[in-house]
Amino acid sequence: MKITYPVPAETTSVFVVAADRRPADLGAAVPWRTGGPHRKAAARAIGTPRLDLRTFPAAQSPWRRTSLGDEGRAALHAARHHIVVTATAPVAGQPEAAQVARAVARGVADTCRGVIIDVRTGGVVPHTGCQAEPGEFHLEDDWLGWSTDVGSGGSCPPCDPAGSGACTCLTVATRGLRRFGLPEIMLEGAACVHGLCTVSVLRSVARCLLPGHLAWSAASPKARCRSIGEHLWIGGAESARVSGAPDLGRRPFRVRLGSRADGSCLSIGPPSGFAGTLNDWLCRTPGLLAA
């Protein structure tokens, strides 16, 4: 069987640089501060509808109350200014458009000695000195974040692994895939003690899906939906590398994909025919439960 998900015409990346000072002429300062392989693309994009730079007093910033992790929230609240880099581009132009935007955010951070917050992941982008944005795209380079919810109706406390078989209170979803035109990926109904395992499975699925999605988007820039098989094989070497497990000869495991009716996210779970609960499947997923 196939599942179908919608693909937007354009997506937006937003980076907020939290700083105590700002340059007098931001548009003039940023191009020469943006180094590395994205410098020419950044210089062409600044001042166009594709790349917008704005500065807000922190107290009046529309991003002050955005959903962030603790580190990002603390940086936003402590700063006097929020310098916002917003890039809107066709999905077929990803991931380059997002990389250029983050390269510009790095240039702003160098200029203002600020902290970079990726609004899409909710986290802080590590940045030291005149660090350039890498030329090659790798999802693990802080392009993916997580949203975690532990329901109040859980049947086992987080510190009680013995009761994990009956617990279904955990929901984890990715943050950051939507900027590439791919829905976020969610796993819900796991035991709360399986949080790290769930993140490892989601990361593996994201790493498996995104390259094919980007290649399809580049080849079909006008298509507004995509159909893929509902079952996905995650290779043994891939799962071992993501989990940190030493055995690269592990067997691959299979994941079943689903799509919410509104297209907001893809769900994952055990494959068709699996005899057991979601927690049983997570416990049997090669190497990831110990991640």
C-alpha cells in the first residue's frame, strides 16, 4: 500500500540571533561576515523576498514567546535585541536555502556576538568565533529537534522499567523536517522509559526518508503531493551508526508509516503482521533500545 503526504510550494526557515547589540547597518555588515561556501549565495539573496533581515527590541519581539528548549528560551529572554533571519524558498531549493539562511545567521552572530536560535527545531545552533556553515548538508548537523510529551494518564512512573510494558503515555515528534517540505515524524503510545529509543528510531526514519524526498522535490518542483510505500526498511549499518552500537552487521528493521488526515505529520509504528505491542516492537528493534 501507499501513503500520500502534501508538499508545500514554499517553506520558511527562521533563525533568531539573540544579542545585546546590533550593527548600525545590518544589511551592509552581514555579507562580508558570511564566510564559507554560502557567501556568494547569501550576498545575492540579502535584500530580496527570499531572505529577510529584521531587528526587534527583545520586549517587542514576535519570537519572545515561541516554543523553545530551555537554552534557547534563556538566551532570548536575556538579550536586548532579536535579529531575525527569515528565508522563504521553494521546496525544490532545499536544503540549500536553509543552509544559506543559517550561514547568514552565523554572520549576524559574529557581528553582534550573539546566540543563534533555530525556531524550527527549538534549539540553539552551536557557533564559535567565525565558524562557517558547512558546504555539505547532513541532517545530524543540528537540523533536527524534538518535541516530547508525557501524558498525565501514564500507567507507570518514569523510574519503573518493570511497569513499562503497560505504559503508553509517551509521544515524541521531530522538529525541523517541515522546512524541507517533509512532514514531521511522530511516534505516540510508547512507554515513557523508552524516550531515548524512540528518538533513535525517529532519527533513523528521518535520515532514511529525507534524501529521497529532496531528490523527488528537485525532480518534481511543481508537484504538491508525494506517494511512498507504507513500509520502510532501516538498514542494519544505518541503525547501528545512529544508535552508537558497535555491531555494524545488525539486521535491518522494518517500520510502518502512516499519514494523518490533515497531512501535518507522518506516524510510525510496528510493521503489519507484528504480533505484540508498540513497546514489544521497540524492545526488539535491533540495538536502539540501549541507545
